[in-house]
Amino acid sequence: MSEQCDPKPSTGILHTAGPLFQIEQSIRSEVAAISPFVDKLMVFIKKCRCVAGNEVDVEISLREALANGVIHGNHEDPRKHVYVDCRCVPDEEVSIVVRDEVHFERGGTVVHMRKKCARGENR
């Protein structure tokens, strides 16, 4: 049976660009644990509006990073965990770091998306 983790903000601190919301969670290395976790984390990301219009890209990247950690990193060993650190700056960006236990020291897989500035940078 997979461990159920509801993603919850661990901090709501001020960032130089405004509030920063951070979630640090882990899931057991079971394929069945990926979808429920991603579904709940995506609700949080959508509420933060950190990548409005690009949520599907973040979700696909997150699912792939978690699957890589569960399957290739931890070899689906339910005694091991895959760790997720998600940081959202509302209306600006999301940064997600996914680490399995085997590659934890090497920094893991990073999913980073930033909303493009509509005020002149892309003219």
C-alpha cells in the first residue's frame, strides 16, 4: 500500500518578488503513489497561479521526474522515498526539485518554469 501524502505549504515566507510558498514532501517509491501526489500538488500550483497557462507542461515534467526517481533511481523499493521540494512565487514562477535516495547527493531533477514578463521584455 502506498503512503498518502497531502501536499501542504510548509512555509509562506516573503521573497524579494513577493510571497514564496514552499512544499517539502516525500512519497514511497511505488508507481501507484505518483498520480495521487501529482494531482494534489497541481491543485496547489494552480491556486498559486505561478505558471498560469503552462500547468500541463509542469504536470508532465513532474510526473516524468517522479517516475524516473521511483523506477530508475530507487528501483521501486517501497522502503525508499522520492523527495519533492516545490517553491512557488505567485504570478511568477515555480521551481520543483525531485530527488530519489540513490541520487540525493547529486541534486536531483529540477523542473523550473517562469512566467514570461508581459511588460516589455519580450518585445
